[in-house]
Amino acid sequence: MEVYDLLKLLCEESGVSGHENHVADKIIKAFSNYTDEVYTDKIGNVMAVKKGENSSSRIKIMIAAHMDEIGLMVKDIDEKGFIRFTTIGGIDPRTLLAQEVIVHGKKNIFGVIGAKPPHLQDETERETAVKTEDLTIDVGFSKEQLEGLVDIGDTITINRDIVKLQGNYISGKALDDRAGIAAMYECAKELMCFKHEAEVYFVSTVQEEVGVRGATVSTYSINPDIGIAIDVGFGSSPDIPKEYTLDMGKGPGITIGGNIHPKLRERLTETAKSYNIPYQFEIDPGPTGTDARAIQITRCGVPTLLISLPLRYMHTSIETINIEDIKMTAKLLARFIYDISQESLEGLLCY
């Protein structure tokens, strides 16, 4: 399966934090073709294991990307059948007006998030962003018709298909972070051409958007020697200062900061140079707010890396990415894994 086809399959599926089972099924099927074992844990993380060539090697490398997406949840249905909702994950309410949505009740029900016509807005309303609590979803049913179909607590996702833009760009919802899962998938395919010593765990984590919970649990279970998180970074766009962004189409961002093991980061950079793989640096002195944060401080601590895929319009329904950045990330990871051996590991992990 090509990157675009996998992303279309994953991103058009629903998988709000805590409700990832539908997208998980598709991930299990995809990774089964290129790994030796695929299983899920008690909270829904999907683990795909690629065994190393040396059966006596005890090196374990964990690569994580989260499968959950931001979304909405039903909190009330008024007397006329309009659905009020709350948010799951960081959503800017300004992006919700006039969106098409899918309410995941007993069956999927299509709806729209209504907007008050500008003709009827007063001056204050025109100058003020609408709050989430003032928005409603119109599905065309009365409250009586919705009974038995939609319950309080049902999830809601934006109804958006993946679309191809010009060049190698695609746009859609949930590319944060199903693009990271696509990078892991491409890495697993690349590793079919290498004899690597380490045992590799490709982990599609749950509930990253609400507290990196899946990464915490899976890291504790695997107890890896090296942990690598793949997530998205802020892709360059006209409205963001350059120092906060990564250039699109110029390779993955290698993160520098306290969350990152310095020697592993140096080795990853050397690998990129050795194999002529384009890369950039991303500066994040804090805890990064990604699965890397959880990986690093689980158990007695795990030497951790973070690779960021440049992404425009993060946490909207039109997230945009360059497919070549995903492919370059996969090539870099595969060659980094290939170069890790029991002999070199101790020196890499020392400060």
C-alpha cells in the first residue's frame, strides 16, 4: 500500500481520543503485512513487532505515533433536536463554524454546525469569536427522532475526506498524527531490506491528545532501550514566524531539547548526513507535549528521540502535509535502526 492510500484509509476513519477502535482495526491489518506480530494492549495501543536478525540480542527500540484525533462529544440534545457538544483535545472553536460532521451514535448520522447569518448579527457578535458552548449541530431530526440513535457522550468527528493538492501535498483531518503512523508503516517496509539486530516495536498509541496516556502504558510494558516518538511540527505558512516552523518538503525535524537524549540525537543526525537524507532541527526546550514526554520518564527513564513531520494548519480539518517528508522520515529511521548494535549501544546511551 502506498503512503497516500494508507493515509486515506486511516484519516477518513473515526478515532477520537478514547474511541480509537475503528482506526486501530485498519492499522492492525496494514502492519500485519510487514511485521512478525501485531497485538493490542489493555487500553487499545496497537503494537507491531519486527524481530531482529540476532535472536540473542536484547536491544529493543520503540517507535511511537498516536492514532487518536481531536474531536467532539455530545453533551445535550435540546427540545428541537439541536445537539450541543464539548471538545476532545485542543480545538479552536473558530474553525468549527459551518463544518459538516458525523455523529457516531447507534449509527453514523450526518449533521452541520450552524452559524447565525451575518444579516442578523449585531456589531458585537460580528467582532467576537463564537464560543463552543454557543454552537449547535443540526442533523435534521427532532429530539424524539434522535431518541435511541444518539446518547450523551457519543463522539463526533468532522466529515472530511483526504484530498490531493498540487505536487506531493495532501490535506485532510487527523494527519496529526496518522501521518506518523504512515511513517512507521513505511519504515517497517524499508526494514524488510535490512538485516537489523534490534527488535523494533511500532506502537500506534491511544489518547495522546488528552494526556499521552497510551505512550505511558506501552513504554512501561515494552521497557525499550531507545524510544522514538514521531509527531507533527508546525509547517511553514505565511501567518507563523519562521523561527517557529519547519520547511515543508525538506525532510523531518530532529528535535533538540531537554526531552531528547543528546547522543542519540547526534547519531540520528550523523545517519541523515551519511545517507544524504534531508533533515532540519526543531528547538523545543520543554517537555514537547508529545509521546516523547511520556516515553522519556517511564520506569527508570528511557533515552528518547522526537522526529517531527512538518504540518500546516494543525488541529484543523484541513491539516496539510508533504508526502515526501513522510518517506524521508521512514528512510532515516530504518537506517538508524540498521546501525544500532549491541556493541555500539552502551556508548550511545552514556552521557
